[in-house]
Amino acid sequence: MEINDLYKLYLQYPSVKIDTRKVVNGDIFFALKGPNFNGNHFAGQALEAGASFVVIDEEVNFKDERLIKSDNALLSLQQLAKHHRNQFNIPFIAITGSNGKTTTKELVHQVLSSTFKNYTTEGNLNNHIGIPLTILKIKSDAEMAVIEMGANHQKEIKDYCSYTLPTHGLITNCGKAHLEGFGSEEGVRKGKGELFDHLRENGGTAFVNNDDSYIKKMSAGIKNIITYGTSEASVTGRATGTSSFLEVEIIKGADIKLIRTQLVGKYNLLNVLAAVTIGKHFNIDDEKIKNAIENYTPSNSRSQLIKKGSNTIILDAYNANPASMKAAIENFAQMPGADKNLLIGSMMELGKDSKEEHEEIIKIIDGYTWGLVVLVGANFKNIKHTYNHFDNALLAKKWFNVQQLQNAHILIKGSRSMQMEKILED
């Protein structure tokens, strides 16, 4: 079936699913395949659950007029998303980076939604499946769209841009993340820079973190550049105050004296400035920008401040790489409060640099005085240190519960696969 014909069906049934457990009446089900699953095997279940049509790319053992045969179901999903994207003449803002892209995306969404009908990536559906699903959820009333792009190898962002067709873009930073796939820090910059390549080739607009010299260099040649940072930028600001929560003073570019966020960590300063900058670019009222950012509450284990009994806990366990881990530990050390304790999980996808990067984290920890330090995961196991070590979060949880800490401050951070949030589960 041609994409034009598939799109006509989509207009009648504008809801797409890839999981039969979530199918409801009228959905179009795409039978995607992966290393451990094959959606073609569940085509019958999707129809029984109420799917209007099922897009398959393998022969199945039954016939039904609602089956649509494709050469590649995933490619059809992406092509359908591109066709839908082409129906809109609105700003599509793409956000990528090694650290902070989800928080930045959420802040930008909050700001834009104060004035416009904005659609954005749900959670972290930021890959080759999540992005087309996000695009296909955009309705005809859309005035803006913000699309988060995650990547762990080169050419990935380029592929996303081919069907997202962003008009605007932002790269938060390029650090030592997913080195296993990118190969090196330079590989990370090249991979993330594919977003700027698209903007450069298509006359787009880039929001540029002027504090990072390599981001500035990567943006060279883009037709429209708007900068933000702590100095020498269109919008500038600084972290201020002594609260556990980040407070941002806007120095230039907006008539906003102080933004009291619900984010933990000065490392979120540039994320906030990015949201202010995008809001100003689209002529959103200063007071609306301020209120939108102040009303944003982080969730999903991202820079969350949690009170549990007499203890104050910072849960930042959604992801971790060397830059974000260093920033989190150093920020925690500088925050007000006594009896500070660390529960740190391994960092993943660092390839050949893993041992060295985990040793660097040990050096950072050694530079401060802590109550208790717990290291979790295999990557800390064979490194010389004097701290408590457990193979997984559940073992760390058992030990942690026995300690019965009172009036303590605790930082919990690690890569997603470490599931460090389980330490807090009852």
C-alpha cells in the first residue's frame, strides 16, 4: 500500500499503537520487530483487541482484509510520520544533547504551552520508534511541536531529521555519553551535530549554548542563531540564592528578575536559560515564561527532591554519564545541609573508557567528606576504593534500610539500567 493511501486510513483512524496490550478500538497497529520480539506474531491479537488495521511485513497464518502488507513496518511508520509532518507549517523544535535534553524539552514545553497549542515528546520516547509515534500524535490544532532526539551512534540524528524536518534546533551539550556507540567524544559531537547540519542545509534556526565553545563552533554557518548562556549571549543569567532548589536571575534578554524553580542543581541553569530564550524568541510574555518554569515539577527520577521521614533525598537516577555524574556530586557537595550521603550506580555504554571514567568519579568522591558512600554495579567492583559496594540496587537497598539514617541528605544517581530508584521503594 502506498503511503498516501495509508495516510487516508490514518486520517480516519488517527491513533497508532505498537503494543497489543495497549490497543483499543480503532487503532492502527504496526507490527514492529526487534531482537527479542516480532509484532507480526501478534497481528491476530491486535485485531481481536479492536485494531482497525494491522501493518505487517511478514506473512501470517490467516487472511483478513484489515491486514496491510508492507516491505518494512518500521519504515512505513516513519514514512507515515513524515507525510503527517508535511501537513504542518508550524515551528518544529528538535532538542538533543548528552545531558539535560529531557529536562530542557519539558521546560520548553511548559513555556510554549503557556501561549500556544504545543505538542511534545512524551517521557523519553526519543528514538526511531518514539519520534514517529510522537509526530503521529500531533493534531490539526497544533501551533508548535517540540521533539526530543536521543542517539547512541552516528547518522541516527540525521535519520530522525529526515522525517521530523525540524525548523529550529537546540543541542544542550556534547559530553562523554554512549561512547560505546559513538566511539569517542568527537564522535558524540559529530553525531549530535547532525541536527545543526540539517538546520544549516535548510535555513533553520539554532538556539546555541554560548558557554560551550564547541557548540558555538558546531553552529557556524547556520542562517539564524540565537544565543543563551552566563555571559555574552542574547539571553544571560546566573544561579543565585542558597535554596536547595535552583533560583535563576535573568541578567539580559528578558525582564524577569528571579525564577524560583523546583529543580535541584545548578547544572540545570542552562536548561532554564534555553527555555527562557525560546520563549522570548516566540514573543511569549515574560510573566508567562516565569510562571511556566516555576510551575514545572520534575518527575521520573530526574532531579527530584524527595522528603522521606526526616531525610532529604535527591533522586537523579534516570540516566548518568561522566559529565552529569560529576555535576551532580559536586552540586550536592555544595548544597546546604549536613550529613551528606552518596548512593552511586554504575555508568553504562562507556566502552573502553569505562574503567577510567569510573576511576575519575572515585577521585571526585574522594575530594569531599561524606557520611556514607555506597557504590553499586559491576563497573565499580574492580576499581580501588574504600567505599561500600553492592552488585545491584536491591542489595544496596537492604543495606541502606538497616542504616536507619535520620536527618540526613542523600544523593541517589546512576544509569537507567541500574534502577537506583528501587532503593527507595517500600
